[in-house]
Amino acid sequence: MSYSETWDLESIFPGGIDSPALQTKITTIQKQLKETQATLTNWRADADTPAFDWFVQIVNDLQRLQAGLAQCQVFVVAIQSADARNTKANTVLNQLYQLDNQIEQLMTQFKKHLVALPTDTFTAIIAQPDLQAVAFNLTEMRKQGLALLDDQTEALINNLAVDGFQGWSDHYDTLVNELTVTYIDADGTSHQLSAGQAQNMLAADMPNEQRANLMANWEQTWADHAAPFADTLNHLAGFRLQDYQAHGTTDFLRKPLDLNRMSRATLDTMYQVVADHQEMLLKYLQRKVALMGKTQLDWQDVEAPLTLGAATNTQTYDEAAEFVISNFQKFSPKMAALARYAFEHRWIEAENRPNKRPGGYMDNLPETQESRIFMTFTGSPNDTATLAHELGHAFHADVIKDLPFWRQDYTMNVAETASTFAELIVADANVKAAKSTPAKLNLLDAKMQNPLAMFLDIRARYLFETSFYRERQQHPVTPDELSALMLTAQKNAYGNALTTYHPMFWASKLHFYISDVPFYNFPYTFGYLFSLGIYAQAKKSDHFEDQYIALLRDTANMSTEALAKKHLGVDLTKPDFWLAGVSLIRRDIDEFMALSAPLL
């Protein structure tokens, strides 16, 4: 079967960014907002007993508002992602941010109502049959409400965030969209690439010298525009830190941990295990670079594909789709069915063309109970892995689509579990399907991109952000200081094993500029190692699919530690669980080292 490489957005709101249906939806949300505001303002617990029908309606209305807004935002962001130069999308997004701000103010008022309730009244409310599914979420909101300021101050902060906090995040996208990177091809012809195209090229198959030249141009392009990127990052972090301080904390990790429903003890244990096993990955990299015919290990070599022998390991989009579906089938027929449905119904934007934004993501459409996946497919094993990764996200969304909206609000760390698990399935299948030693080595290398990223690159991001926020609490950080902090973090994470680094990574990495998710790094490492544990259990269980879906359905219903204890029987604050994941990585490294030794 031939699958389209462009997604279908017309079935969401016909007419693109000028869609009348979109504007009608926005008008409806505005009306619903006013109605819910009036209901919440007039609500009195003593007049709503014993069934609390009024309160149940408020809970349902708030979730309906948030789901409707999410539906609109996913649609507009999708248009902006597929065509980075669509200026109308920015205008509509700003309109949606204003609505989001109003809903946040309504949620602030709601949380304060929860805080004001006597304990016995709150207990009676969450015991109502119609609220059982969101009892955990309501309890969490009541706790959050304790840190809230007065209504006027909270409203002011939210209003300022639209043009301040969110505005600076949007400004980053504007800056990136204007960048071009020079690329000299094998024939000596010069090309001007967008940031997204250049990023894809760096991970593509090309001669070492050609990649080194592109990497130098990439680094220089960001350095040439360092000042506006530094301004943007400083203002984003400054706003965030002021917000934290206003809400009673100077601990910049408190909010990221709360957002991921995990403890500092879990984070510290995980990263101690990561740091203790850095060396095995560095030995792997030294072997890889030798196979590439180089005597030194440079930054661009870490993600460079290994291409031994004649095998190029490329696939067409249709081949990649069928490969993903068939291998999902071996672990979960429901995963396979969802993947096929996504391909057949054009949920995926994969076409390789100019003016698309870099990277990939999955967004859920809560009202139509569908997903949309954004990526750029070039035929590499990494692209097939990305397809699997994002379809894993989509499967997670699919198995919880019947739950209330708040029960679908899983945290980022467990969100990365389903995606990474799906990616592991395909990566293992790729290796097993290899028909020669060179091909197997190439595919093992592609599979190793995940542990390399999780243990080295993402740890460097975490170390950088920790240092940056510590400095930003004292003063704005200059471009040179940012690069110095990044270089120190990379040398630490990579054990000083590289000859060249990427000091301008603080500018080139989108994740540092996302306004709504602070510390967009450690959840990836968590999700990867957590998924390794699940993957190991999947191979041993006869009832894996049911157990896996049960875990996914609980991801927005308890803390991360409680989730692991209930469904996996493990304690995340102890190293044993994390070490089990490390052993699987070591197995792949050992196989790679043994297979490659005769080739040196």
C-alpha cells in the first residue's frame, strides 16, 4: 500500500488557517468561558450537598474548555510546523494564548475554591461516583492551590506571560526561521539550508570532511546570531524565575519535578547511575570513530550514521511504515492496528521539503480523539525509529482517549515511556533483520543513538540548565558565558572524550526555549530507562499487552514512584531498577564491540 507523506488537517478544521470552523470554535470557547466563570463564581459547597451536582458540572465544563482549546492549538501549531513562514498562524496562536490565559485564571479560581473547602467537604466531593476518575487530579490541584497568590496578582502574571513569557518563546521560532546554513555538497556546489534541513543533514550519510564542514558552518551560523538568542533565553528564564519566587520558591527544580510527579530522590538516583556508566558509552564511541576511519572523535560524529560496507540501510516511507506495523504486531496487536490506522488516515506529516520546522513531535486532538505526528522522513534507520517513537506517543493517547481530559494529562517523563518503548521494538527488529555483519553494525549504531543521547547529550543539557539557572538567579548571562557553561557541561557529560564540542548548542536547541515545560531534558532519560524495564518484562510476559495498557491508563492518576510500584513492583529511588536498564545497553555495546573487532 502507498501511504501519503503529508497529513490531513482539513478533517480537523476545513480551510486552513482561515478556517471559518476554527473561528466558530474559538467563539464557542469564549462563550463557554463566560458561562463557566459565572457558574464557578456563584458556586457554594453548602448549597450543593449532598450530590454536588453543581460542582460535577463545573469540573466537566473546565475539562471541556481545556479540550476545546487544545484541539485548536494542535491544529494551528501543525500549520505553523509544516510551513514555518505562515505568518497568519502566529496571529491566530496569539488569539489562542489569550484564551489559554483566561482559562488559566479560571483554573486558579477553581483551585482556590478547593483550598478553601474543609477537609471533610473535599473528601465528600471526591468520593462522588462521577468524580472518582479525577479524584487524584482534584487532590493534586488542591495542593497546587496552596501556593497561589491573590486573584489579581495571578491574573496579572498570566496576562504579562502572553507577551512576555510566551512571547519570548515565540520569538525564538521567529529567529530560527530566518536562519540559513551553508552546505557544500560532494560536487562543490553551495546550498543554503534552513535550520531544519541542516539538522537533518548532519545526521545523514556523508563523507567525514563534508560533515565536519557542515558542522563548522552550523556552529558559526548560531554564533553569528548569538546576541538575540542570548536575550531570548535570558528573558525566558528571568520570567520563569520571577514567577517561581513570587510563588514562594527559589528552587528552580521544584516545578520541573512537580510537573513530572517525581521526587528529587528519584532524579538523583537515576543520574548517579547514568554518571557511573558513562565510560561504557565512551568506549563505544571510540570504536565507532575508528570504524569511520578517523583518529579523533568530534561532536558531529556522535550522531553520524555508521555506514560500513555497501549497506546504506535506507527505506522508502512505505517500507518503513510496514516495518513498524509488522514489528508492533509481535508485541501488541492493538499497537499495530493503531499505527496502520494512523498511516491510512494521514495522521503523519513526513515529507522532506523546505520551510518545515526542525524536529518531530506528536500532538493529541482530544475532541476528535486522534493524533497528528510531525517529522521529516529521509529514509534512514533513525527516521524509521522516529516514526515508531511518535506512534508510541499516539498509542498512549489512544488507550486513554475514553478517560476524562484531566486523566489524559500525563507527565512528560511517563509520556516518553510509550514512545521509547515503541522505538526499542523497531530498533531491535532492525538489528535482527540484518543480513551481514556490516549491516548489523550499522543498525546497532542506529539503535545506540538513544542511549548516547540519554546518557551523554541530555545529561549535558541538564548540567547546562542547572548551571545556567543558578547564574541567571544572580544576573543575565552573556553569550560568551552561555557558551562557556555549555562547553563545561558537554565536557563533563562526555568525559572530555571529544576533540571538538558544540558550545552554541544553547542557541540551537529548541528545548531550552519552550515556555510551558521547564527542564525539557531529564524526562527523556527517565522515559528511556523506564521503557527499558518495561521492554524487559514484555519479553517474559504472556499478558504483556493488557499489563502495558493498564500502566498507560494510570499515567495521569498517581505519582511516578507509585506508578512504578503498582505496575512494575520497583522502587525508583533505589539503583536496582535503573541498573537493569543499563544491563540491556551494555549487552548491545558488547555485541557491537565483538562484531567490530575483526574489522579494525
